Amino acid sequence: MTTQLRTAREIQLASRPEGVPTGANFDLVERPVAELEDGQILIRNTWMSVDPYMRGRMDDRESYIPPFEIGAALEGSAIGEVIESRSAAIPVGATVTHFAGWRDLAAIDAATATAVDTTLAAPRHYLGALGTTGLTAYAALTDVAQVRPGDTVFISAAAGAVGSVAGQIAKALGAARVVGSAGGPVKTALLREEFGYDAAIDYRAGDLAGQVAAAAPEGIDVYLDSVGGEHLKVAVEAMRPGGRIALVGAISGYNGNKPAHTPDLFLAATKEITLRGMLVNSYFPLFGEYIGKAAGWLAEGTLRTRETVYEGLDQAPAAFLGVLSGANTGKMLVRLG
Ligand SMILES: NC(=O)c1ccc[n+]([C@@H]2O[C@H](COP(=O)([O-])OP(=O)(O)OC[C@H]3O[C@@H](n4cnc5c(N)ncnc54)[C@H](OP(=O)(O)O)[C@@H]3O)[C@@H](O)[C@H]2O)c1
């Protein structure tokens, strides 16, 4: 029996970072792909996602998802074409999303892949606006911190994958004013001109509290927090009584730096603010409903998206380091094929 049919290239974790990761924490390794077993499919990945949460998986600590292992391939969302199949459920030629990213060829159980409709939207969208970042924005604003007509909504990391979709969803839900914060004048211009924001704050320009007060003089009803630290502290101070905060991420602390600012939770208590965390995995049952809606918005042009694309598997670590430091507008993706 043949045991080595093809050679796959994959990115492995070479070492764990101290603080900010570097290219030296990753290795590009060639590995033979064994013959498929019953129920498996072989996928040629065409796009893969790099996401901020992967930073936490580089550390050796317990969390909601296990750490990456040194000397093993990293993993994450990817999309590709099935080139061999030993599954009745998924034929050769299908386009599937799955979790075996960071490699060009993936041999996986068909049950862990999802076939997608590429007539509905281009494959890359299934890693962004129609993928987990789009669903995160949707779930955060429709369920976790529900936007009501007339609300003032504040969104951080607003020019990124979640934030660029979230501003437009907030408007669609009837928000009267949507304020976004992002790093630098190019991104803040994009927030207003392309992503439907009424006002944009450049947090790198300083005086975050003053800028939020100027952009939302009557206070905030809903805050989608992707950043934590000073953003969360300032938002709690700017919330109206009864406001709702969706705790989606805290990227300002992902490299292990101690927060210089902490939110005043007694102030949150006295304003009767709700702070509610979320993990997008809990909303996976909503995926079908969400994709149905969002594919329609994309097709009619009411949902505008951007991607920052790095080319080739060898650039995946650079893309990942870039998403942590703000090199992306919209979804950060790596094109593999
Ligand atoms: N809870 C969940 O299930 C879930 C699911 C998906 C994502 N998330 C979280 O949602 C957030 C956004 O994720 P994403 O995939 O859409 O990433 P993204 O926003 O596309 O990329 C991350 C952005 O964060 C900004 N950033 C980096 N360091 C920052 C800092 N110290 N202060 C303020 N902004 C900073 C950068 O933009 P600037 O140039 O504007 O700084 C960067 O582009 C992350 O916190 C992520 O962990 C959570």
C-alpha cells in the first residue's frame, strides 16, 4: 500500500514568544501526506485566516482552547478545494471550510469540514464577512449587547474584520449614531467613507476620553469591545445608564503587557451597565441564518468589506504578526493557491 503520495508544506510553532512574537517563533516544514483513510478528504487550501486569538494559543497556558504545540502545525480557519475524497458526503471538487489552516494540503475527516456555496459569494468571504468574524459582529450586536433603534453605538478595532462589519450591522439595526475607533488617519477616514460610521476616533492621537466625549456627547448605549484596557475604561465612563457592553476581545493585552488602565466596575454597577462576554463558537448554530442574510447584503452592496492579503504560506507568520500590530484593514487573509 502507498503511504506517501504527496508532500505538504505547513507552518509549525518553533518556540513560544516572550511578549511580542517574531518570525523566529515559526518554522516552515515539508511533510509527507499519508494515503487517505475511509471518511477523509484531501483539501488544497486556497485561503487561510490569521486571527488575534491565535496569539493566546502560542502561550503554554490553560484557556478556552488548547495551546499550539511546539513542533506541530498551527491550526485555524481555512478554505480550499477537495482534490481527493474517501467520503460519500463531500465529493472531489467541493469547496469546504475547515480548521486545518497554516498548511497547503490538509487531510482531514470529512465530518469536520463544511461545504460552502461559491455561487453565493467568493470563497475568501467565508473566512471574513461570511465567516466567524462576521458572525461575531452579528451575534455581539443582535444578542450579546442588543442594539435598539436610536442607540449610540461605539466599536473599537473598527477598521478590522469584526469592526468593519459591526459598524454596518449596527446601522442596519437602527442605531442613530455609530462611532468607531481605529489607529491612524487612513483607517479613520475609511470608517466614515466606506464602513458606514458616523464618527471616527484615532486612538493613537491620544486623549481617548476627550475624543469619545466629542464623538458621542450624549453618551453610549452599546459598546462592542475588541481592545480592553483604556478603551474599556473610557467606554464604561461614557456609557449611559442601562448601557450594554459586549466583551468580544482585549487585543491591547494579548502580548502579555499589563493593562495601564482598568475599568471602574463600581461605576458600571451604579449605572446598571451590563457587561457580557461571548465566544463565537456558541453562535455556530446561527451560521446558516447569518450567511443567508449577509450573502444577500454582500450581493446587493449594502455590506462593504475589505481584505488585506498576504501571498503564500511562507508569508503566513508575517500576516499573523501584522494582524496583531494593525497592518490590516478589514479581514487579514493569506492566499495559498
Ligand atoms: N469572542 C470571540 O469569539 C471573538 C471572535 C473573533 C474575534 N474576536 C476578537 O475581536 C477582536 C477583533 O478581531 P478581528 O479578527 O476582527 O481582528 P482585526 O480587528 O481585524 O485585527 C486586529 C486589530 O486590532 C487593532 N489593535 C491592535 N492592537 C491594538 C491596541 N493596543 N489598541 C487598539 N487596537 C489595537 C489593530 O487595528 P488598529 O490599526 O486600529 O490598531 C488590528 O488591525 C480581537 O480582540 C479578537 O480577539 C473575538
